Amino acid sequence: MRPRKGTQPVKVNHRLGAALSCAAALLALSSLSACSSDDTGKKLDAWAQGVCDQTAAQTKKINDANTALTQVDSGGRPEAVRAADSAAFQQISDAYKALAGIYSQAGAAPGDDGEQFQQKAVTSFTTLSTQYAGLKKQVDALDTTDQNKFATGLQGVSDSFKQTSADGEKALSSLRQGDQGAALAKQPGCQSPSSTATPGS
């Protein structure tokens, strides 16, 4: 609420009734602003709950895929390693794409810069979906007929994955800012997905 400009002091020759009416009007204005703020907060919480109730399933898919990546044995058969990593990257890419769709359909978040926040979320998740699709394409192209070549290629995928994970954490961090971020953070379904796995490790 913006601070009001200072009011002129009531002159002593004003009637008491007029002074009381002025004070009552100012009090009513203050109360109205407070109610408006509370109303915005309630709308924001409702918006956040609506979003996070839908995102919970996608967050679980991302966490499950990251867990699967940590369980891949890099010393196993190249074909199996490639297939496992490829499936995990596809699952994460699909989940981020779904998240972008959820935020897109949710509409602008209540409060200041609500539309900007929504668009930032959609852009961030769409970008992450594209990046993980790129990782899938990269791992799918690995040569499994030569163990040494495969190991070298897998290291390249791992390096790309680490960069993508860092980009993802940065994007998610930006979505934790402001009133909208605080409202989302209170919802269990919007807990940040883990992205600390290493493909093929």
C-alpha cells in the first residue's frame, strides 16, 4: 500500500463533527486497502494451490527419472546404459513440457507482475524441456559398438547434463522470488525437483 500524502491539520474552528467524519473516512480507506491486500493474498494462495495440485505428478516424474539416472551402471552393456539414460531424459523433457502447459493454462497469477511471472514460468519450463530433449538426442547418437568411444561420448553427455541441471536450478530459483514464488513454495506439489544425478553413473 502506497503511503498517503500528508493531510492538512484540522483548523480549530472546524466543527468536531466534520473532523470525526474526516477521520472515519480515512479509517475506512485504510481498512479497505487492508481487505484488498488480504483478498489478493487469498486469490494468490488459491491460484498457487490450483497450479501445484497439478504439478505434483510431473515433479514426481522428474525426481523418479533423476533417481533412475543415478542407478544406471556405466560399466554395463552400452546398449542398456544408452537406453536407460535416453528413457530418463525423455521422461524429464515430457514432464517439463507438461509443467509449461499447466502454467500456461493457469492464467496470470494474482498480484503485481502476475502475468510476467506466469510467462517466465512457461518460458523456463519450455526451455528445460527442449534442453532435456537435446540430451536424449545426444545420448541416442552414442556409438555402442566401441566401448572406448561410448565411454568418451557418455562423458560428453554427462557434462551437458550438469550444465542443463545448473540452468534448471537457476530457472527454478528465479521462480521462488516474489509473492508468487512464496505462495508456490508453501504448496507441497511445487517442491523443486532434484537434479543432482549424473547420467550413466
